[in-house]
Amino acid sequence: MSTRPPKATKRKVARERASTTKRALTHVVLVLYSAFAMGPILLTLFASVKSEPSFFSSPASFPLHPYFANYTQAWDQGDLLPAFGNSILVTVVSVLVSGLAGAMAAYAVVRLKAGHSGIIQSYFLLGLVVPGVVILIPVFILLHEIGLVGTIGSVILPYCAFTIPLSFLIFVNFFRTVPAEVAEAAYLDGCSHFRTFWTIEMPLVRPAIATVAILNGVFVWNDFLLPLVIETKSSLYTLPVAIVSFFGTYSTSYGLVFASVILASAPMILVYVLLNRLFVEGITAGAIK
Amino acid sequence: MASTMTAVPPGAVPGPGEAGRKKKRRLSPRLPAGRFLLPAVLLYGFVFIVPFIGSLPLSFSDWNGISRFSFSGIGNFKNVVTSSAFLSALEHNAIMVGSFFVLSNVVALGLALLLNRRPAGYQVYRTLIFLPAILSLVATGFIWTVLLDPQIGVINPLLQSMGLGFVHPQWLASPHLALATVVLVSWWQWGGVPMVIYGAGLKSIPGELLDAAQVDGAIGLKRMQYVVLPLLRPAIVVTTVLTFVTAFQSFAVVYILEGIEGAPGGATDVVGTLIYRTAFGTGAFSSTANLGYSEANAVGVMVVLAVGLVFMQLYFRHRIVEL
């Protein structure tokens, strides 16, 4: 603006200089906190490709001569292949089952006008506030009673159930954003209730499906407490328990332990990097709507 | 942004024009809501609600999992409320709640405010800062066990290289420092969650509102106090509840860093490790196991949680500003 008097220009320059300092400070703080968040992960990555002597001589340095044998050794000796298999099976089945069951229940409450919806919501909400350790023993006794202990079903069944509350609440939030007229039109055109739900409404709440899959997937993949009690034999170990048991055996072979930690975390990190926005939105979708 | 987590009565809000007219052709006179509800209600009821309620009588017994079941009255509860182990574990959880609350509303909110200025590459910052939140607590525990180890670790040599070698903190072994270390490590893993929740809350504040506030003379801290914070209430409520629940879930980090006993000398014992240890003993089904007493501890924790959540509900109920 050429017509501005010089006094205002001077003020503008001062303000710009102040905002430059502000911007620089913003970056400094963010860089420092990012270093705090990422530093330990990078050091783990470095340590995972160091031989034992080179780790002890300089644990934090950048590995100039990466030693990848840790990975093959951890994979073989830690029995990580069956643990990966178990983790994938348990995570996929429980995410699918609880996603479908939770979505149907949410659909019943939002669209099919189930009675007592307040009670239904409190019923599911209870599952989100009861700490895992409180429910652990009763669930173990139940699994024992129905003869599931010692099978992979003993891990799958509790996760299918424990992840239902979150699926339910998130789908309730998302179904509310879809106008009821959509389902009504489909129903009047002769679509059955289940087909309306499955082919019309579910595609409309695709972000909810992603959110539920991510939140429940991360929880099941990483959970440690439940499998610690329920996975009574090593053939049932999921990854967190497998690496803890591996750590018990090779507690001083840090390269090996860190290689196993990286291997167990890699799938989630990969999905996170690829679907980053969905993760961040997923965390908040359950909380704020 | 009308509601926080739940508590909005469900059912579609009538659209424009349909208020007065009685709807004849609603979905169908008899909706199959029951059939849609059944799988979730049954599965979750059978594996969660039934064991949860069924286990309550256990807390009135001294069953160890093997012996014959017999009731022993309210003795367990008397022991729980007078037990120093239970009270000190509870205190440690309370310290975690308090620390997480402060960290959430200072560090996480601060980071969210900085990111909300949309500096160049803010998405990269957010991705990196949030990354630990997707790591397992087991991985977190291992990483920090090694970093903090006074012999081989990384942190202490780093302090030494900065000329602070004389401090030489015993992060995990000093009774004064151990709980703070557990809190710090747990925060490292979890801190990204409140940050993105606050980020979403800030994003939902309309820019015109902030501009209007600026025109009215609310800038800097004033704008924060009178405009931003009140509008951020829903996010603050969610974060506070999450903080509370998460801090009571604490188990794996303590288990990996300090062992099931909550070393040193129980300084890091939390209700999670206490209940686990009481139920299963320090080894697998050892002689110290007492399922009945463990359940009484669990019930005690539930009571504390319920009181806390009800209190929060009452406190926050009238303090949410709606847009």
C-alpha cells in the first residue's frame, strides 16, 4: 500500500521483525520437543544395528558399519515369526468383529431408535473406564471355565469384546452426521434393513471405519497386560509378550533386544507414516465431535 | 461442537419442515433394533460385564484360585482401606494423574498452540511428536531402561559431556527419583495424544471469533484467558478424563522399568502392579497369590475411579461454552 504514511510503515516493519522472532522461537521449541520425542527411537534404531562390542563402546553414536545380523538372530531366536502370526491374527479378527458388532449396535441406537438408549450407552461406556487390571482376573476365570485357556481363542475373544465400546461410541458419533432420510429412501425402495446398513450407510461413514480400525488396532497390537496373564504357553505369545520373554533370556544383548523391539514396532510405524492424517484425526474423532 | 464425549440424547433431530407433520412413512413400524444390538450386547456382556459383576462376590472371600471357595465377610475391605500398600499405590496413581494433568495443560497445550500457528512444516513436527504414542509400552519400557541405565546408558554420559557428570542420577534406583522417571517415560509415550486433541480443539475455534476478540482489544494472554480457553473447554474436559483413566491403567511401563514389585522398595508401585501381584503372586501362581484380596483391591480402585469421574462430571457440567 503505497499511500500509507511512513509512520505506519515503520510500525509495520517493527511488527514484522517481532513476528520473525516469534516464528523462530516457535521452530526452536518444536525442534527441541521433536528431538525429545524422536531421539530415543533413533537411538534404538542405531543400537539395533550395532554389534555388542560397538554398542558398549559407543551406545549413542551413528552406526557407520551397520551390523544387520542382530535382526536375523532376533527373528530366529526370539521366535518372532509365530508371534507376528499371532499378533496379526488377533488384531485383524478382533478389529473386524468388534467393528462390525459396534457399528450394528450404533446403527440400532441412532437409526433404528432402540429403546433405553441411555442405558445402552452407559452399558458400553463402562468398558472404557474400568481399568484392564480390574477385569483381568474375572476374565481369566471365565476363559478357564469355558475351556479356552491354552488356545488362541482365549486371546481373540477378550479383545473382540473389550474393543466393542470404543467402536460403538465412534460409530454413534458418525452415524449422527448422516441424515436419516438417506436410510429412509433406501428402505422405501425395498432395501432390507441390513442391506441399507451395509451397502448405503457404512460407505458413508468410511472415516469412522478407519478411526475404529486404527484405535482398536493400535491397542490390540500393543497391549501387554492381558496376554501376560492369558497366554499361558509360548506358542500363543503375541509380540509384546514375545519380546519381554526374549528380553528375559538375552537381557544383555542389547543389539538383539532392540532389533526385536524395532521389528515388533515396524508394522505400526509403517502404517502410521502412510496413514498419518487418519491417525491424528482418528484420535480426536473419538474425543471431540 | 455441542457435546463432549457422550450424553447427547440419540435419535435423529427432525429436519426442517417435518416438525408439524406426523411422519407416516418412517423406516418401518417395527424396527429390528434388537437384532442389530444383539451381537455387541451379548459378546461384550458375556466377556466383560458378566465376569465383572460375577467377580464382585470374590472380593468377600479369601479364595486363592485353588482352595475351596468360601466367604470371609468384609475382612478384605477392612484390610484394603487400612493397607499401606494399597494407599501408597493409590497415591502414586494420584501423583501420575496430577503430573499428567499439569503436563497436558502446559506442555501439550503449549505445543498445540505453537502448531496452531501453522509454522512451516508443522505437519512434520506433529507426526514426529506424536510417533511415540503408537509404540507399545513394552517397547517404551525397553528403550528407556537402556537409555537411563547408569552404567551403559546414554542419558548420564550425555550429562557428563555437558559438564554435569557430578549429578549422576540413579533414575530408576533412587527412591526419590524413580516415580518421577516413570511419569516422564509414560509422558514421553502418551503426550502426543493430548497434543492432537488440543490441536483439534483449537482448529475448531472460528478465526472470525479470534479476529473479533482482537478488534475488541483482547490480545495475547487476555485473548487466551477470555476467548481461547473457554472455547477449548470440551477438549480440556476430554483430556482431563482421559488423563485420569490413562493414569489408572498404568502397568506396563512400571512392570518393565521397575519390575512387578514397583522397585525401589515399592516407590513406583501402582494399583495395576499391586492388583496383579496380589492376584498372581510375584511368580506364576505362587503361594502369595490371593484372588479374593486382589479383587477387593480392584473394587477399591473402581470406587475411587467412580467417585473421581462423578466429581469431574459435576464439575464440568456447567462449564462448557457452546458455540
